[in-house]
Amino acid sequence: MSTPPVNILFVGDIVGGIGRRALLALLPGIRERYEPTFIVVNGENAAGGIGITTKIARSLFAAGVDVITLGNHTYRHREVWGYLDSEQRILRPVNYLAAQPGHGSCVVERAGVRLGVISVSGNLFMNAGRPAFAEVDAAVSALRDSADQVLVDVHAEATSEKVGMGWHLDGRVTAVVGTHTHVPTADARVLPDGTAYITDVGMTGPRGGVIGVKREQALQSMITKMPVKFETSEEDPWLMGVLISATRPRRADSIEQLLLPAPNAIGP
Ligand SMILES: [Fe+2]
Ligand SMILES: [Fe+2]
């Protein structure tokens, strides 16, 4: 069985204005070279390094982003809570409590292909109200007839939990991509039953800090054990993402890591 070929660009956690500028600076070249059918980004750090606002989410959609996934910083900015309910294409983890604002999956369509996207949070060292594995099963089942390709963003701290999620979903979805640690891993591959997998995509933001934070401030906190105000680093921005290609329903042909410096992203 075949389906129109698609390329899915997934971009790791966009950190602050510098991360947003890195995405905007590099997107034209990425579009030209890889011709992504769909663009999905994790935006949980897009607003000043923590959370996202309605305005920033809208600006990402205006730049051509199809779906925004979030994570543990979803609710940092109270004004976005209503938008999470009303905008289908912005996702908080599906295994949060039903009473929490927003939803965890959506379907978008381009070029005759329906892409389902699911956001799920790990349970180890994370604050998700419901179990990741059971809830992701329910979300994948719910998309059975409504999506040709399915991408799962597993937002988790523990590498073991993300590896487990990859094996758990192998053969049932197009891709399982890890986010949250902001550090890219070197294990991108297509698993035996056809699911593209990577433990962590990395972040789109300043590599000169400590996972996005100015390094002097992060180090001061670690060394002194006293409260320190954190700001987003402005040093050495990179875009970190993956490109997944698929020609069969819910199976990937390849996954390629994109690690691109964005020197022209520095500035106001
Ligand atoms: Fe993040
Ligand atoms: Fe996170």
C-alpha cells in the first residue's frame, strides 16, 4: 500500500527569540533543500525561554509551521490557556489531566496527505497526570481512520522511557521523536517495523548556554545553590531537528538529523 510521498520536518524545542529567529533564518534554505510537506515544531520554550504566548504561536503558524507541540512549560503564560482550547494545531501532552486546558493530538492535511500529531509526556521525573503508554495507545487508536501518517513527540527526561516509547510504537506510527532535554542524541534510525525514532532532537536555540540559559547564571545557580534569575543565552544559536521521509502509510523510509548553525539569528 502506498501513499503520496511526504517529508516531515520536526524542529526541537524553540528557545526564546533567538530560537525563533534561528528558525526563520534557516527555514527558507531548508524548504529549498528538503521540500518539507509538513513542519512541526516544539514550542514549549518559545516565549523568553519558558512557555509560549498566543502571539508567538500565531507568528509560528504564519511562518509556515503546521503544528506546535508543547511540554512541561505549557501553562507558564496564563493568557495562552484559552488559545490551547480553541486552536486545534497547538498541542499539550495528551496524558495531562482532561481538566487541564488544551488537547494532545490533531490532524492536518497537505498535498492530499493527512498527518496526525500526538504530544505525550513521559512520567519519569515529569509532572504528567496520566500514564504515557496507555494514553498514547488510546491517541494512536483514535487516529486510526483519520491520519495517513502519524508523528509522536515524546517529551521526556529519561532516555529509557523514550527508547521504550519508540519500541512500543514501532510499526504503528511514522515517527517517534524525543524532546525536552535540549541535547540532541546520536541514535536517529528507522526501527525494524518502520517507525523513525530519535531519543532527543535537541533544541533550536543558543548552544553557548546551559540548555538555553545564560551559562554564567546557570553555573552560579549550580555552584552557589542560591536562587538566580535565569535569562536566555544569546550565544551560538543552532537549529536542531530531524527530517523524516515516508512513502507508505505510517511507515518511515528514513530519518535524517539536521544540526545547523544560525549565526544570522543573533540580534534584536
Ligand atoms: Fe524544552
Ligand atoms: Fe520540557
